Amino acid sequence: MTATPPTLNLIGPGRAGLTLAALLAGGGACALQDVLSAEYATAQSAVAFIGSGLAVRRLPEMRAAALWLLTPPDAAIAPVAAALAASGTIRSGDIVFHCSGSLPSSLLAPLAASGAHIASLHPLKSFADPAAALQSFAGTWCTVEGDAAAIAVLQPLFEGLGAQVATIDPAGKTLYHAASVLVCNGLTALMEAGLRVYQNAGLDRATAQQMMEPLVRDTLDNVFALGTVRALTGPVARGDAEVVRRQLAALESFDPQIAAAYRALNSIALELARAQGSAPQAALDAIAKELQNYQ
């Protein structure tokens, strides 16, 4: 006999929330019931994207459900949890989880007092394009923390979607999320900085973006194949202090903010270069002085 999938309600259907709900409902792992957003039109759009569920206008309209997925903005998670607890809809044994990478499951404490099992599950993935994220979700790492009873349900549920699930200490979530911001959002900002410098060098933006793509992809491949120390190339790895000096001077004239990013990133690159051991230490010391001279 086929087991009946658990019911699922969604509150705050942003790009991550509607993608996760679509994955859970589309594969039959859950039966999507009600979707609530601050704007009714947003809930309607989410239901249309997911292909199931009912858009509702107010929290009291939401029916009881075995699983509650909360994906509003981080600042709204605690107020939503308090309102949901006060609604009386939560039953003992229901599972309520949010998907913030930086906030702990303890924000849902009012729901635990109502008998729910609470957790936080964060997919380490960019949801810039939900349609594309649906197709590429398999293999995504997710970190989870919270009640053991909630994790016991959520972990196999998401592993069934192809995710890899790791537990995390809630005390480390701020740094964990900061690391994720650096390698995802920071990388995007770094690409923009590079494009601006290419344009200032005389290249049009479209050509510059085409030129940098193979360089960026090769670099990422090398980092994951070789590790950061062996993957490092360029003037810092070679110990070329004169190149670093000229580039810093040019960047300071063009955009001091980008020059500051160059200094900060190359200070870390200098540590990698010292570990790599290819360049003479005296040459690396000279680069350290150049980086300090512009601070």
C-alpha cells in the first residue's frame, strides 16, 4: 500500500520557498495545501509556479498541516512563528522549519511550546532562477539543525530530492552563512568589479564578460581539483611586486573601493603564495609592503 504523502503549508513564498515547495510537491513527497504571502498576488503566483496548492489571504484561513515551511525574509521569521503559534492551528507533532542560513531554529520556540517539532534547513544553493534551480537541485548540500524528531523527517525527505544533508551547530550559523555569502554573493560582486575594470581598460562589457568566462571557470575547476594553495597563479604567486604596485596605483586612480578589494583579496592570496612556496620569500615580503603602502 502506498503511503499518503504528508500535507505541506508554505508561508513566505520567495524564490527559495517556492522552489523547495515545488520540489516537494512535484515529486509527490508532500501534498501542498495552503500558501500565504504578505501580498495575495505573490501567493497566487507561487501556486501557479508550483502547480498545486491554494493561495490564501490570511493566516486564519490556513488549514492544519503535517509540515510547515517558513521562508519569509529573515526579519519576519520570529513574528511569523509567533503569529502561527497564536493561531492555534499547530498540532502536537507537526513539523515547522525555516530555511534561513544565518538564524537558528530556536526562533521557532513559540511553536515548540505549542507541541511542534522545530528545525532549520538551509539549502546551500543560489535560487536566482527558480525554474533553473528546480532542474539543478540534485546534489545540493543542505545544513540542518533542530529537534531530532524534525530532522528524522526532513533529512530523508530532502535526500529523496537528491540533496546531501549535513547537521550544523546553530552557534556557528552566522559564520557559516557569512562564508556562503563570500563565496556566492561575494563572487558575484567580484565579477562585477572585474567587469568595471575591464570596461575602464577599454573593453565593452559584453566582450569582457565573454572573455572572463573561461578564465573564471578554469579557476574554479582548479580550486576544486587542486585546492586553493596549488590553484593560485598570477603576480602574487610569482612574487612580482612591481606588477602589484602598478595595478594598485591604477586601481586607486580608477576606483578606490575596488582597489581596497584588490588589497584585501591579495592579502589572502599572499598567505596562499607563502604556503605554495614557489616564489622567494623576499619577493613576497616586497608584495606585503606594497599592499600596506596603500592602506
